[in-house]
Amino acid sequence: HVVEETHDEL
Amino acid sequence: MNLFRLLGDLSHLASIFILIHKIQTTRSCRGISFQTQALYVTVFVARYIDLFFRWISLYNFFMKIFFIASSVYILYLMKYRYRPTHDPSIDTFKVEYLVGPAVVLSLIFNYKFEFTEILWTFSIYLEAVAILPQLFMLQRTGEAETITTHYLAALGAYRALYIPNWIYRYFTEDVVDPIAIVAGLVQTGLYLDFFYVYFTKVLQGQKFELPA
């Protein structure tokens, strides 16, 4: 799946 | 978190420490593009605005605080403390050409048309090209202090290490972030010429000099 709005990377 | 991402982040941290060390020991920001550093502040502030509404981890939290604080501190060093050592006449890249397209692209290609989401996307696109004023300056002067090249190498390594991180995440977590990946590949690509000279000259003990 695509990480929409996860943004857990710096 | 995986090893590639951790090493990438540590490399990013190292690059900032190297840059601050360079400025403080030489008491000069010669060879450093103020414009690139200002773009990084923009990138971090736009992306880490989520500190206010999204909790990821303690690690993530402190890293974000560090990147915002250190980038602002570097701007302060360049703009006030070591201002006379900065030569604006060789730092002439037009940042509008980077910020403008990043704004437009983030409005078109995003995951969700929401303010903070567009800010995140904008920061990703802007980061991809934020090093250009610095590389342009290097190209113009044709040489660099060795410590400055170590800074750039650490920064480039950070971007390069994120690539195996994405491949790893694809296989282990089934996670794909196309916006980050495409922008990240572009960003890493910008370092290729630099890396070539860095590996063939600086790491062989020679000065970083571009062929005339």
C-alpha cells in the first residue's frame, strides 16, 4: 500500500 | 526503522555537525551557499509543522527539533556572526526557479489536497533541489575546502541511504511512498558528479578541484 499521510520518515 | 534509514539519518546529523565545525574552526562560511541553507530551513519548517499534530516517536521528535534548530543556527552564523566571510556575488542562483516549481508541483501532485499535506509535499520537492545553489557555487569557483566536501558527501550519503531504505520497506512492510521516492531519486542524482570527484580526488588525498 501507499503510505499516504504516514510521513514517518525524516 | 531499519538500518539504512538509521545510517542515513546519522549521516544527515554528521553533515550538519561537519558544517558547523567548518564554520567555527575556520571562522568563516566561505564556500557555503546561504541560499541552500535558507532553503533547508524552509524545507524543515514546512515538513516538520506536523510536530504540532502528529506523534511518531521520541526519535522522530528529537530529530525534527534538531534539524529545525541546527538549520536556523547555521543561518544565524552565516547572516550575523560570520557575515563578512560570506560573498553574495558568487551565491547567485535564482532560488525562485526552485521554490516556484516546487509550489506548483506540490499543488498538482500530492496525496491529499490539504494545507499541511501540501506543505509536506512542497518540502519534499524543495529538498530535492535545495542543494543546487551550493553545487552551482562549487561549479563557479571550481574548488572547495576539503571540509566542505566532507559536508556535501555526508549530505549526499544521507540521500543515497534512503534508497535502499525504500527498497527494504517495500519488501518488509509493503510500503511505497512514490512522492518521496521520485523526489529522492532526483535528489540523489544531483550528487553523482560531486561524488565522482569526491571519490577520485578528495578521498585520494587531493584537493577538490574541477577541471578548468
